[in-house]
Amino acid sequence: MHLPNHRIKYALFIAVVYLSGCTTIATQPKPASTSKPSVLHKQHMEHIANIQQFSLKGRFGVTTSPKNFSARLAWQHTQEKDNIDIYSPIGGKVANIVKTSEQVTLTDNGKKTIEAKDAETLTEKTLGFRLPLSGLSYWVLGKPSETGLVNAVTWDEFGRINRLQQSGWDIQYKNYTETAGYYLPKKVTLKNEKMTLKFIIEKWTGL
């Protein structure tokens, strides 16, 4: 059974927002230009730079005028592809997103597909505005994207980022967990002028 159009847009919104990545702020940062990286910060960033792929399961909520959304997801990331399954809060599968260097495809639970050359184009076509989706595979690991200006960054006493400003997004990290020898974020809040995304990672695997 095909989803109604508003259900397809909901599934697409949740999925592509998840591919984007952005966060809120709890502490006042020092400007990146005047913050001297600590030895522990350098060591931590060099260590997580070794991560080339991951799988995670979690839940997230999106706040944007005039509606709020919540969902669960399972995300598999490699250098070549992202594969994301989106589920309703009660567990029913809503959509699957596959993102490659060439295109992004959303398939709903009725097997209807929507395609675009990139996630930004897909969101513009279906939602009416563009989302900067290229950074989340970096931000979710607690590190800056390799593209986009870093406006500010601060870190805790262990060298792990607790706030990042990049590409128009504010990103706040709360609680890190140790998995396979890496300290990775457990709670992330992402925010820009139009939306807030709160994300809880329940399980990291495939590192």
C-alpha cells in the first residue's frame, strides 16, 4: 500500500534531515581563531580520523515550525554509500534512503521512489528549501566536516568536541561513550535558524 503524499513528505523530511547534521549549544565557545588546540584534543581528533565506516542505531526528534517529528533509524555509512532505514516511534518502517556520490534515492514502504542528484536537490524539490546534508557523517562522529568553514569549536578536558559551529549550523555534544576503542557521541543537538534536531545514538557498530 502506497503512503499518502503527506506521509511520503514526512518520511523524506525525517530521512534527509538525518543525513544533514547540525546541533545546539550549551556552553559559550572560544572563537576558533583564538583557541589553541590542546594535546588531548589533537590526539583525539587524530584517533577518530581513522574511522572510515560505521553503523549506528538511534532515535531523533525534529522541531521545525509548525510541526514536530520523532523517529528511529538504522544507518550504515561507508566512504561509497549511506544506507538509512527510518522507522516510526512504534517501530514500523517508514522509508529507506540510499545516498551515493551520484544520487540520493528515497523508497517508502509502498516501494514508491523519489530520486535526485544530491540530498540538497531532493529536499528543495520536495520540501521547498535546501538542507546542507554533506556534513553529518563527520559531525555524528564528533569532528568537523572536511568541507565548510569552521567558525568556532570548543572541547572538554579530554579533548572531545563539545561545541562546533560549521556551515551555518551550531552543534552541541553531550555524553560520549567508548566503543571499539573510540570515544563517540551519544547525544547530539543540532540547530540552525529553521530547525532543531535532537539525536540519541543507542548503539555503534562496524567501526
